[in-house]
Amino acid sequence: MTPHNGEALRLVAVRKEYGTVTALDGVSLSLPTGTFTAVMGPSGSGKSTLLHCAAGLDRPTEGRVFVAGTEMTGDDETALTKFRRRRIGFVFQRFNLMPTLTVLQNVLLPRRLAGMPVDKARAVATLRRVGLGDRLNHRPAELSGGQQQRVAIARALVTEPQVVFADEPTGALDTRSAREVLALLRETVRRDGQTIVMVTHDPVAAAHADSVIFLADGRLAGSMLAPSPEAVAERLAHLGDDLRVGV
Amino acid sequence: MMFGLALRSLRHRTGAFAAAFCATFLGGTLVMAFASLLDTAVADGVPATSRETLITMAGVVGGWGLIMVAFSVTSTLSLAVRQRTDEIALLKSAGATPAQIRRMIVGEAAALGLAGTLAAIIPALLGGRLLLDLLIDTGQVAPGVQYAFGPFALTTGAAVTFAGSTFAALLTARRTTRMRVTETLLEAGTRSGRTSRKRVVFGLLFLLLGADLAVVTATVMRGEGSDAMQTAGQTSIWVAVGFALLSPVLLRASARLLAVPLAVAGAAGYLARHNLSGRTQQLSGALMPIILFTGIATGTLYMQRVDDAALAAEGLRASVEQDNIKTLNFVVVGMLVLFAAIMLINTLIATTMDRRGEFARQRLTGATPRQVLTVTGLEAAVLTVVGVVFGTVAALCTIVPFTFARTGDPLPDETPAVYAGVVAVAAVLALATSLATTRRALRTPAVEAVAV
């Protein structure tokens, strides 16, 4: 029984205002389970706000958010945290690992905090899969940026979330590490049916996704299936033009 | 160039330096207030006995104040420098030479010391006048003596706060800049750091000195009546300072011991345990004042009570000189304890605010605000327990030998209520400060705070 009909994330007319500034202007979208979606747009287009609202890191001013069919509710931070930690995984540009914990302890932390059974064997298996089986007892500071990001990915996957949100996951990495991280994200989608939403400004990174959603001035400005870096870059360069024509 | 950078960084990092400024300011006030008693004493026309009282007061109490001030200025300053390990690593990787970074750190400290000294002049003047009034009111100084604030106050104040903070910065800077860039960056990640051997040696030396004084009190001073206070009174201070210097070592060992009870407290206990062993150096900054507070307050208060009881039992009335000592004792306790309390609040606020990024990371990993609060609450509880235990040992180094010398019994027949009160104040200060600061830090949304 799948009450959400294979839908991992759904946004209904989500608006977000900061004071008099409208960061998101009524965005509606639906992402099927097991897809890898990139969100792109010029800076100030609202892509970070979209990610924060969709991931429960921020409350939309208006509109509704559903994760795997369950509406995100809760007025306070505690309720939101409890919603997030059972359904959503995060990968950030700056990794955000706990410096005093080892690699393995970092990966197990979300389960501990959520009061879920601490499944060490599974965490070790996940770390092996991201290629860090021999780094279990290292501290984050002893790893390269690419390795730290792979720890963060293992940590995001360990609670078996319905959606993983990645915010510029390759922004702090060199080209080679970036490629490895993107391949790893792709792989979790292809092999495990994981759903990933990635915000990026890099057309090469976006080209690893199944589809790209474009955002401009807080509104959806089109999408693209099976993106290539050139096509994405081309589209991005003309986002402004489309809008001007539309006015 | 580096001094310009130093001033700019002071302006932008007001939070991190507020604690250091607070310490230099309060230290300056305290030291100058007592040193002004010397200015008052050397003025013409002051009766000989009044002069002697004033000089003793300034010497004994001011001397202890000096040690406390040097201690807190050094600890808050090195805290401020250590908190910026990553910034220093960045400067190094941008091409700053160790000498340039040293100049920047020392420049900041010098500016802080100068500002602290200047700001302290007026409060010190008022405080010194208040002290003189107190001495005149209790009949220990002749009524006609005029208050003076002059060269003694100014030079001592400047020497302690300005020179002290500059020297402290030099020491810390040397330690930081000796590391290679990669090491510095690595330390920025873990920030555990090791306790320097010099610190351990000094800590042990103070403990030895305290032990020696305890033996002297119990043997040489036996049957000397209230005079035993001369050696007994200092003992808890030396021992407490010794323990305070050793606090990172003590905390690391205690954290290992307390791992078992913390394991019961779920995920928050788990994180607290790892923080206590992984961030010992930072957290031990708050342990020092708890040890000093508990040790000095408990030791001195009970010593005075034991002496009062002994005098009453002997059917003697306290002489003027004994009254003097009593006032002195209470002023010492009041001052040192006040200073330790401020140092505790200061350190806790500085270290907690510095952890905003860490709290945000915990939250993004799935910790509820309550879980984050529980972590810091547990840490504060551990700090309190460890601090109170070692503070009590320090206090006993005064109480046991003194009681023995005065009455022949090892332990005083006194109410435990005073001790309970001291412990309660320490616990409330530590817990309330750290919970309130964490709650404040949690008000920033996690996604924003994580970028700090």
C-alpha cells in the first residue's frame, strides 16, 4: 500500500516571504520516488529557500509540503526536527560533521538522536559502500574534503530517509572529488531507489541528475530531462530572457 | 600593519573578546582599589597603627587579588586566542609570518589591557574609598584618614592588567604560532590540544606548597591559637590554584570515570561524554573557577567559624587585631569568590557562544533543541561535580589542619549548611549560565548558525 503513489516530495503553492521580499512565489512541484533532481537558478532565484522550506529547515509563509505523502506539520523547532530526522537526510556544502566524533560515530549519530536502534553493521556497510571502510575510526579533520563529504552522504543515508537534500554538495570540493561524490549520489538513486534533491549552480553537477528544475525570481522557470552540461548552461544563460519576454 | 589588523579584529569579534576585556577591567578595578590603600597609607599625618593596617590590607588581600587577576586574565585571553585557531590558520596560509601573527595577538591583548585599565580607574577609586570607609567604620583605621588615589594604584593597576595581559598573549601566541599550518588547521577541527608540561609542573608545585602549609599548620602552629590562620588561610588558595592549573588533566580523567553514568542519559549523554573528552581544553576553562570558588569560599568560611567557636569556648573576646583578621578574611573570601564567580560566568558564556556552529551541526543531524540543551546541561553538571570535588579537597586542606591545631579534632563541629550553600551557588551559577547561553545560541536558525 503506497498512499503517496510513489511520490517522494510534493510542494503545493509554497510561498516564502522575508519581510517585504518574496523569496518563493507560489512554487508547486511533485517528485517521484527514486529520482535525482537538480534545482538550478541564478543567485537570488530562491533555490536555497526552496530547499530549506522543502526540507523543513524553514517554515513556508504559505503553502503545504508533503514528504512521502505525510504533510509537514509542527509549529515549533522540536516538532520540525522530529519530522525531519525520520524522513529527511542532509548533505551540505561544508559537510557539517561533528569534529569530536569518529567517522563511524558521526554516521551513527542521527539514529542515536532519533532514538532508533543503533545498527553498527549497517553503518559500516554504508561506509564501505562510499569507499571509507578503512577510515571508520578517523576523525573528520584527518580526512580530505571529498572523503568528509562521503561520510556526510553515509550519514544522510543511515536513517533510510525518504528524501535526501543536498545543498551545493560539491561546492567545496576539487573537480575529481566532486565527480566522485556526484557519481556516489547517482549510484544511490540507481541502485537503492533513493530520492535526491540537489541544489547547485554548477551545470556539470546538475548534468548528473535525471532532471533539472529551473528557478528564477522565486518561481519555476521550466525543467529539463536528461540534462547535459551544455544544455543546462545554455538554458541558465537565457533564463532572464524568457522572463523578460514573459512580462 | 599587524596592529591595524589587530584593532580591526577586536572590533569585529566583540563577543570573543568581551570576556577578556571583562577580566582585565574587573582585575584592574580590584588591584587598583587595594593598591590605593597604599597611596592612602603613605600620606602625611596618618597614624602609625592605621598605616600598618592599610599596608597589611593592601599587601595581603591585594596580593591574593593579584594572583587571581593574573590567572583569570591569562585564562580568558588564551581562550580568546584559542577560539580563533582557524582564523590564525587562515592568516598563516595567506602568508602571514609567525612574527606577524604574534604581533597581531599581542597587539590585541595590549589594546584590551589598556582599555581595561583606563575603564577601571573610576570604579577602582570608588571601590577604594568604600574599603577605607569600611575600615574606618569597623574602627581599624583612624577616622581622620583621607583617601588618596595615586601612583601606587595607577602603576600596580597598569602593571597587572596591561603587562599581565600582554605577557599572557605572548605565551599563548608563541604556542599557537609554533605550529605548522596543517597542524593549526587540524587543531581547528578538533581543538583538543595537549596540556603543556609547564602547566602541569606549576600545578604540582602549588599542590606541594599547599601540602607543606597544611603540615606546618597541623604541627608548628598547633596550640598557637588564632595565629594558625596565617598558614591555614592560604592553604586552600594554593591547593585550589594547583588543581585549577591541572584542570584539563583532572577533567579528562574524571570524564572517563563519569562515562558510565552519562551513558544512561541517551544520545545527549553520549554527545556530552565525547565533548568532555574531545574538548577538554575548552571546557576546563570553566572548571578552574568552580574549583577556586568552592575551595576558597568553603575553606575560609569554615576556618573563621572554627576560630570563632574556639575563642568562645576559651571564654575570650576577640581583640582588635583578631577583628582585623576577621574582616580581612571576609574581604578576601568575598573578593576572590566574586572574582571566581564572574570568571565562571565569563568563561561559560564565551565558550558556549563559540559553540553556536557545533549546536547547529547537532541540530541539522537531528537533535531537537531540548537534546542540545541537555548536552550542555550535562556538561555543566559534570563540570560542577568535578569542580566541587576538587574544591572540597582544597578546602579540607585548610579546614582539617586548622581545626586540628585549634581544637585537636580533625573535623570541625560546624553546620554543613554553609558548605551546602557554597555548592548550591556554584551549581546554580554553572547550570544557569550555560543553559541560558545555549538557549540564546539556539535562537538563530540552524542553517544560518552553521555558517558562523
